Amino acid sequence: MANIPYVTAPGNVTKALNAIANAATPERISQDFVKEVLKIPGGSGDQMTAYLKKVGLASSDGSPTPIYKKFRNPSTRGEAGAEILKHGYAELYKHNEYAHEMSESKLKGLIIEVTGHEHDSSAVTCAVSCFKNIKAFADFSAQSKGELIEGNAEDESYKRQSTTQQQPNANSQFSLGGSTGIGLNLGYTINLNLPATSDIAVFNAIFKSLKENLLSEDDG
């Protein structure tokens, strides 16, 4: 069974996130930082230090992660909040990618299913509350827009690359002009099925053959 992160005083999650948004970014998110700067003392502070690592705000050595720094930026805080949920509660998202859209009762049921805890377990109740307290900061629509913009940029890059590297396709159309030798100028439209090759000599041979055999001045 999976372990879902939580603290026994879920209200401290909201307190910690608000303090993180306002405090300067530390070199390390240590117990001293949590207790003295985030103002979560005692055993609750020890729990919070470990919890911040589990939800992706601090690395294993305590250094702030990119999510931490993104959360401190008001313009990307909502997106960072969504990333915190998806990182810290990845086990829930493996079962339902819209866990943040669930009602409290359905979320509780999912946590019971994933963890195997009893229905009346305090750990389940605390996990539900911690999840909801982070969700209050999250904006999944902002995250979706960011993914969409990134995806569109990748698509445009692929299109430009494909255009640059494009070779004549299997149904390339060429218009070749030729003289019949009797005072008339006729136009020919020839559809060619060209081989998939980058050897220009092959194409030169094809066009030379066309000129010699189809566009000869001796053709009557």
C-alpha cells in the first residue's frame, strides 16, 4: 500500500505556504527555518520540515526546489500549487488524474483505497485536509495553459524543421516546357513518383532522361 503525506495539524500547511510566499528563499529548508521563519514550532515543525520534502518544495538535502521558487512568484503560484499536489500526491493521481476535482467524500475513499487505512483512521482525515489546504492555492487551469503554450511551441518548431528538411514527395508536380519543332509551343504537366533519396544525382538523371526522351526537338 502507498503512503500519502500528511501532518497531524493540517492547518500548519496553510500557515507554512503563506509564510513561504512572503519570506526570502533560504539556502536550506531546515528545521530552524521552519520553526523560526515559518513559525511552526516543536514537533509540528519537525513534521512540516519532512512534509515539505515529500510534496516537492524541498530536495533531500533541504535546498529549495524549482517548485518552491515558482510558488513564491505571485504570477505562477497557482501553477506551482498544482505541481505540489501532483508531486506530493502522485499515488492518488495514478488512480485518478482529476483527484483535485473530487468531492471530499470521494477523495477520502480514494485515499482509503490507496493506503489501505481504516475508514475512521486519523491519518486519512489529516491527509484529506492537507490535500485540500494545498488545493486552495492551486490553479490547474494555469498549468493547462502553460502546457498548451509549450505544446504549441513544440508543434511550430517541428513544422519549421519539417519544412526546412522537406524533400520532393511522392506526388511532386513539375511543369516542363518544350518545343514541338513545328512552330507550336506546348506545355506538359508531368506527375512524378520520386524515390525517397537525398542523392541529387538520382534526380538529375531522371530530369535528364525526361528532357532527352520527352522534350526532344526531333519529336514530331
